[in-house]
Amino acid sequence: MKRKIILSMGLMVLLCTMVFANGQKEAASQGDGLITVGYAQVGAESDWRTANTESFKSTFVEANGYKLIFDDAQQKQENQIKAIRNFIQQDVDYIVVAPVVETGWETVLKEAKEAGIPVILSDRQMDLSDDSLYTAWVGGNFLKEGQDAIKWLNDYVKKEGRANEELNIVLLQGTIGSSAQVGRTKGVTEGLAKNPKYKLLAKQTGEFTQSKGQEVMESFLKAYPDIDVVIAENDNMAFGAIDAIKAVGKVPGEDIIIISFDAVKEAFNRMVAGEINCDVECNPLHGPRVAEIIQTLENGGTVDKIMYVKEDVFDTSNAAAMLPTRKY
Ligand code: GZL
């Protein structure tokens, strides 16, 4: 008898819990008229990332009709996947992801699709067999960025009268498998291979961070005494490389040409100081662009699957004039 009473009480508790949880879910999904956006951010590894995060946090505010749930994955894919599942549990209206790497997303995106939650990709891309798993992507054209870097180098060596000189080059790569690294490395290495005077001595990831970039550059300088060019796949690794170059008594921008990517404000300061020779822009201000996509969808419109942002190439010839106009 006692077991039966306990059993029916247990059932009662279970029933109440289910009703409460369901009520909670509905409350979360209805909210107070705000569009709830879950943003699974890569991390806080670079100045670019900080500007990208700030762009989302300043766009998706209550005054604009949004509630933002922000997650910093500390550059770990498993944390991003956990965040996406958490957003699904909270029944957000939209999920935005800046995927740390291109692969390993199919399962969790299928869960978002089953939950009827649109996924928008910002910044980096995902390699998916079914592109219905995401609604739209907005970001930089990483392959073109890499190609533009080598186009600048080709023009530079001609201008400097060094076109017949063999140049020893090292490449500091971003996070291996991220679309920024994949595209930039492809554009750079294919461009270098077209000129027999360019010798790519080594390439290694500096994880898009300043400390790792400095560490890898220190090892390059020990292994290769005559480096002529460093190509860093983001500014923070370029800053680290500059510190390593100075530590061995060489002059960055003069003894060793430095080409970088992102073109954040501090990189403009370094170009004005002559420490970085060229910087290929990768605009991080995706918050307003993603908001535009959401508003179009909310109004029943359709959006382009792929949206590249406008990007320029800067160098020591135009950095000082452009610095006051820079927004990040
Ligand atoms: C590029 C972005 C890269 C930046 C780095 O869109 O994914 O990640 O180039 C950042 O600075 O860490």
C-alpha cells in the first residue's frame, strides 16, 4: 500500500514538474515581445574578435527589440555545440554562430532545424553536406584576402627594385581548420607558388593569438636566420611576431617585411610607425548585418545565402590618412 501512495505522489510530482517546465519554455519563447537571439561566439582571442563581440552586443539590445544570450566558447568547438544546445533548450528565436572550425556541425544543426530555430552564420563558415541547415552567412572573402596580400607583395618588390631577389618567407597561420585560415592560407600559398623567387620556408599556426604568434616567430627566427617576409593571418599574431623580431635586434617593416590581416586600429598605428608594411582588411562589424537579416526574415522576406562584406587593403602609404576613419 505504502509503495502505491509513494508511487502516486511521485507521479504527481513528475506531472507538476512537466507542466512547470513547459510553462517556463513557453514563457521563454514568448518573452516580452523581444526577439531572442543566441550568439555562440568563438572566444576573445584577438582585437578583431573583441570588435565583433562589441558589434553584436551594441546591436542586439532591448531598445532595438532584442534579447541577446551571448556565449564565449574560449575557442573550443565543444563549448559552441553546448551553447547551441542550450539555445535550443531555451527556445530562442534565432541562433547565430561564428564557427571556430568548419567541420563537425551537422548533428547539432539538425537539432536546431528540428526545433524550428533558424541558424545564421557570422564570420567563419561551416562545411555542411546540407546547406538547408543554415539560413545565411555573412563574412569576409578569405581566399580573396590571401590573394590580395600576395598581389600587394608582388607590387611592393617591383616598386622597391627587389623583383629579382630571392625572398625567404614564413607564414603564421590562424586556427587550423577555421575558414579564415583555410582561405587565407590557400590564397597566400597559391600566390607565392607562382613566383620562383618566393621561398616559403615554413608555415605554422599561432592560433590567432599574440602570445602564440610571438612563440612561433621566435622558433622561426632560430631556425631561419635570413627571413625576409612574415605573413601573419591576423594582426595579433603580427604584433607577437614584431616583438620577437625586435628581440633579436632586427627592425620590423625594414629588415623583415610584415604583411597582416584584419586591419584593426592598433595595426594602423603599427603601419604609421612602419612596423607593419601591409594589412588586408577583414571587417568584424557583423552585428548590424545580422540584424538586417533577422528583420528581413521577421517580415517574411528571403535573404541571400552568402553575403561578403566590403574589404580593402591598406599599407604604409595610406595608413595615416585612413586611421581617423577606422571604426574598430
Ligand atoms: C576572420 C576571423 C578571424 C580574424 C582573427 O573573419 O574569423 O578570427 O582574422 C580572429 O583575428 O581571431
